[in-house]
Amino acid sequence: MNLPTTRFPSSTISQALAARSLTGRRFAVLGLGDSSYEDFCGFAKKCQAELERAGALPILPPELCDINHEERLSARADALAAELAGETAASA
């Protein structure tokens, strides 16, 4: 497998978010990766940190999935749907 030799600069995330406030916005992060790498799901972790720094609120803790993650993805989708349904019901 050929992996990219360059990395997405984390400063790009910071710069994109610096221009706007996400205060009170809700989000969820799902990272897919391979735990044999030193910085497992590093981009997902950086996204989580930058979104929180911009004032956004996580709906759920970040989900960091290793290879063969189908069952965890299904459970995560169910948990996220339940959280969103609860928010919708509470605001009605």
C-alpha cells in the first residue's frame, strides 16, 4: 500500500476555524485508523480539539476506530441518532 508522504497541516484546521465562532454548535467526531501507526486517529483528535477550541460542544466523546470496525460504527450511529432524537424531542 502506498501511503501519502505529506500530512494535512493542522494549522489549516486552526486557520479555517479562527475566522468563525462555533459557540453552542454541536458536533461528533469519528476517526477511522490503524492502531499500528504512532499517531492513531491523529487527525480526528486534532479536529476534536480545534472544534472545542472554537466553542463547539461535542454531542458524544470522539469515537476512534481501528481496522475491522463495522460493529463499532453501527453502535456509534445508533448512539448518535439517540442523542439527536433526544435533543429534537426536548426542543419541541
